[in-house]
Amino acid sequence: MPDSPLIRTPRIEDAALLGRIHQQCWIDAYGPHVDEDYWLHSTEERRIGAWERLIRRADPRRIALLAEDGDDVLGFAVLGLPLEREHPGIPVAPGRELQHLYVAPGERGRGIGSALLGALPAEPIHAWVPAAFSRARHFLAARGFEPEGAVEDAARTLAGLPALRLRRA
């Protein structure tokens, strides 16, 4: 891998690789916390379709980036408007939300997440992180994110894990 990965906007031909790495990251992160039945509806094919839709539906309020080394997608980030439906009853935070920041399991610790985060605009943003994901929380804390008080009940989160909202001013 070069000293730093190439960071760019995804193209439609990247959707399959992004869907594959997205699913790998989810299995790695959420696998120990969810029932086997969860993976019946959370599939690589669905993630590929989601990436195809995201790439085709350009939205100036959303920024999607990927990190690559040659033909290998190493990670990705998506910054967009908060999705109120994902956290009903919790006031929406001002600014944009870091909806995704994932690095392939075999590529972590090499500066890829930092490069993706650094390529996003220097603006106040927030991110929801499962409380159990200490590595992700520490990573974001080292980059200026702090808990801002909102907590999502485990029963209302996608994977059944309580989540904290972190904010970078």
C-alpha cells in the first residue's frame, strides 16, 4: 500500500466492491452481537443495491468517499443529513451526520480511517456509535468527537445495541 490511499468519490462500478466491504465490516463489527437470523436480511446483495442507489442519487448535502489502493477498496465514509427515522424521539442534532466510516478488517491501524475522516469538510458533525464499540469510540475521540448526551435505547437500534451520539465541533 502506498503511504496514503487514494481518496475519491465512488462511481457506479465501485458499488459491488463497496457492498462487499460494507458487509465484511458489519459482520466483523456486529457479528458477535446479533443472532444468526439477522444475516438473513442483512446481505451483501442488499448492501450492493444500497450503494448503487446512493451513488446514482446524487445529493449535494451528502458526501461519499472511498479509500483505494489500486483495485482494492480499503474503506469508505458517508456524511449526510441526519436520518430522524433512525432515532425516533431523540432531537435531531444540527449539522450533518457521519453515517458510515468503515475500514476493511485487514486494513485497520494503517491511517485509512483518518485519511477518510480528514477528507471530509472541517465542519461540526455527529456520529452514532454503539456503546460496546470501544475501538470506534476511541478512534473518534482521538479526532475530536465527544459524547453530547443523546443515547439510543438498544431496543430501537438496528442491531439491538445501545448507541451514543458523538459530536465534533
